[in-house]
Amino acid sequence: MIKRNLYCSVCGREVEGDEEIYAKMKAPEKTAMVEIKAYLKKNSEIICKDCYKNNLKIKGS
């Protein structure tokens, strides 16, 4: 199996397995079975939980 590493688009940190993430992406045009990590890596901005929380604090100020 191929290991696909995901990285936070804000801080660049590698996202660990089973870690909560947020993904900013467009809805897929077609419904199909895809390998989720490859799809996320190619079609989204991945944001780790810490960066997401920090961004909410900044916007809320």
C-alpha cells in the first residue's frame, strides 16, 4: 500500500493518522469511489485542528 502523507496548508506540519483535520474543498462533480487521502491531497486545502482554532480566534477578535 502507498503511504500518502498529508500536510497542513497553514503551518506545513505533517498530519498524523487519526488526527482531526479540516479540509477546504469544492464538492466533487461526480460520485465515485476514490482513495480519500489522494483526493484530499489533490483537491483541497488541509488545515490541522490547531491552525483552524487559531484562525477562529483571530477572526473572532
